[in-house]
Amino acid sequence: MGEDHVKSYYAATANDGARYPRAQGEMTADVCVVGGGFSGISAALTLAERGYSVVLLEANRIGWGASGRNGGQMIAGISGEHNIERQLGAQGRELLRAIRYRGHEIIEGRVAKYGIACDLKHGWMEAAAREKHMPHLRDYVERRQAEGDGAGLEIVEPHEMAHVLGTKIYHGGYIDRRSGHLHPLNLCHGEARAAASLGVKIFEDSQVLEIKGGSPCFVTTAQARIKAASVILAGSTEHQFQRGPLRGLTFPTGSYIIATEPLDEATAQAINPQDLAVADSNIVLDYFRMSADRRLLFGGRCNYSNRDPADLRASLRPRLVEIFPALADKRIDFAWGGRIGIVLTRVPAIGRLEPNVYYLQGYCGHGVNTTHLAAEIVCDAIAGTMEKFDLFEKIRHVRLPVGRWMGNQMLALGMLYYRLRDLL
Ligand SMILES: Cc1cc2nc3c(=O)[nH]c(=O)nc-3n(C[C@H](O)[C@H](O)[C@H](O)COP(=O)(O)OP(=O)(O)OC[C@H]3O[C@@H](n4cnc5c(N)ncnc54)[C@H](O)[C@@H]3O)c2cc1C
């Protein structure tokens, strides 16, 4: 039996309690998708819209993993852009420009087309955590604007910050009006409902135990066997099929969120008058936004050693109060965590284990939009359009030739360096 949703603000405010059955018996499909987070659901929906028959197998519940528990920040671009540019040069820059808002477009299109109620709002800010970060943020915006790709970007000078956020802690930043925030579990459920309406066979409590490649492939759960022309391994961190190119590539790290009680309107206006989603410019960053019912959802404390803090509230609250002292006496109603898939190059891992077994994972905490565009790239590849897929497959990733535990300790050590650098 799979696990139920973690006790988060999102699970408590989910629109849709729909349950999908457990997979049983023999089935045939054009594509079998393993994993019911954004990567898998988005791929299944794209394929169904294009006329493919799809079976999707989820070990727990739809949206159970990072997709149903994240900060809900819909952020432009993807992680590891500097490595894409470094490795692919002009082709890489062109790719990044083409995909920068593609995930947003897919999400916005589906919210409109399928009437998905997921509190989608526009406005996202990167706030300079240190004075010395501001020149980098300014350069980034000016470069994007010079390249004709900066519509929606606004620099916020340090002296303008008081109009943007009710805290003195940041040193300016920039706002991206095309990015924003949303209720991720409701988006995932809405996309799943849309996929099911187009004929995708969705199964929960259906952990995949074995994948036999070849033509066709066979995907096995405890009670079902699916024969499929192609398989998509759609998931950040939890897959057990870390074979070949996936070995030592992605490491799970913890990230955690607390949600305050609903704030009165005056307090919400005072701390975040433009209702922005905010992430700071540190490598080990804080991120926050308001929920539709005016709670502050505050995240951070990424834990690379993969050991969860014993008390999430005690761990996150001091930082929240440091940023917004006005919230010192507010109740914390929810606290939860999840796993982010980290790839050392920071570039999402999109590729193939075999000619017809695809994988997409390792979004490095930047997956709300990226899952959607990565899923489209994989679906295009299945249909024979390879340009973007080939570029991702070309990326040289760094792999750690050690087991997961040791890999996480090495990662934690590396991140300690960045944490200290953030603090200096
Ligand atoms: C606390 C937190 C905050 C975050 N905040 C943000 C944010 O604000 N903005 C942003 O862009 N990104 C954020 N992220 C990252 C983002 O959530 C992820 O990148 C994204 O959700 C990954 O989606 P996925 O579908 O690849 O993986 P998941 O959502 O983890 O889905 C994988 C699914 O596969 C299933 N599965 C695993 N093994 C099997 C198997 N053998 N058989 C069948 N099913 C299986 C799992 O049960 C799971 O449901 C955050 C992540 C966390 C944890």
C-alpha cells in the first residue's frame, strides 16, 4: 500500500480528493509513465493531447512527492544555466531563450483550457541577500533586456525595497512579472484530471518493481504488467532504477516549509503588498510567498546531508522572524518537508537509458516550470522531434562514484562551503 500525502497546507486545502485504482492485470499502451508528479502527469497529458495511449503508474498518490509539497514558485528558466552556456555555447544560449518561459506557457495554457483552480498569480522576485549580490542581479536583468528577452523584468533598487517588501533585510533585487506562484498540489491534481478525461489510465498504489527494456518494454508492479512501446521514468529522486547513466547522478536533499496561520489583511499588505513569490540570492536560500488564504508559506533550510531537522517549526521560525519581526507571535499551522533532486552540474538530467526508455529528473529545486518543459521535450523526442532532447543529452554531467549515503555527505560538505560563502 502506498503512502498518503504528507500533512501540509496543500493537502489540507486540496480541491480534489480523487483516488485512482491500483493497477491490475495485463495492459498495453503506447507509453508507460512511471511517477505521478509534475514530470509524469505533464508528460501523460501532453501525450494524450497528441493522441497516444498512456498508462501512468504512481507508487503512492498523485502529487505525493515534491510536486505536491513544494514552495509553489513558478520561476523562469532552469537551474544550471551557466553550465549549459559553458558547455553548449551559442546553441545553449538559444536553447535557454527558447525554453525560459515554456514551462509557464504550458501551465498557464492548461489552467485556462481545463479550468484548473490552483491560485495562479504572477509576480516573482529574487531579493539580494547581500549587498555584493545586487550588481550580479542588475547585470542579469540588463543582459536579458539587451538581448530583447527582458519584458517583465524590473530592477528594484535598495532604496525602493520598502515599497516592495516589509523587511529591511534585503539589498534590492529584481521582479519578474511573468513568473509567479501557485498551489502545486491543486495544479497536479487538475492536470491529472485533464489527462484522465483524455483517456490516460492513471493508477495509484502501484509501485513499479521492474522495467524490462526492449521492443516492446514490459513494466511490472505487484499486480500488473504493462506492455508499452516506450517508457518514461518521470521523477526527481525516488526511482530505484538508477541504472547506467543515472548511477551517482542525482542526490536527494531535504527542503522544508512552514505555513503561518492566516494573516489579517493589514499584516499581509505590510509584509508583501504585491503578493510576490520571493527567493533570496543565496545558494542555500530562503523562499516565501502568501497562500490564497493569506498565510505566509516560508521555506528553506535545505539539508544536503539528507537528515531532516527534528523540529521543523523550531528550525525555520527564527529565520522567518528575523525577516518579518511582525510575525513573531503568529501561530505556525503546518510544517512539512520533501526531497529535492540535486545534480552536481545543476542541469536537469534529461536522457535515455535505452532507445525507448526515457528519464527526466534532477531539477535542483527549480521544478515547477522545468518539469513541464522537460516533459514536453521528452514527448517531442518520442514523436521524433529531437533537437532540444539531443542538446540535453549532450550535457556532460558529473557523477559521484559512491553510494547515495556517501554522495550526500560529500554534497553536504560542498554545500557547507557555499553556506559559509553566503554568510560572509
Ligand atoms: C520542499 C520543496 C520545495 C520546493 N519548492 C519549489 C519551488 O518553489 N519552485 C520550484 O520550481 N520547484 C520547487 N521544488 C522542486 C519541485 O517540487 C520538483 O523539482 C518537482 O516537483 C519534481 O517533480 P517530479 O515529478 O520530477 O518528482 P516528484 O514530484 O517527486 O514525483 C515523483 C513521483 O514518482 C513516484 N515514484 C517513485 N518511485 C516509483 C516507482 N517505483 N513506481 C511508481 N512511482 C514511483 C513518487 O511516489 C512520486 O510521486 C521544491 C521541492 C521541495 C521538496
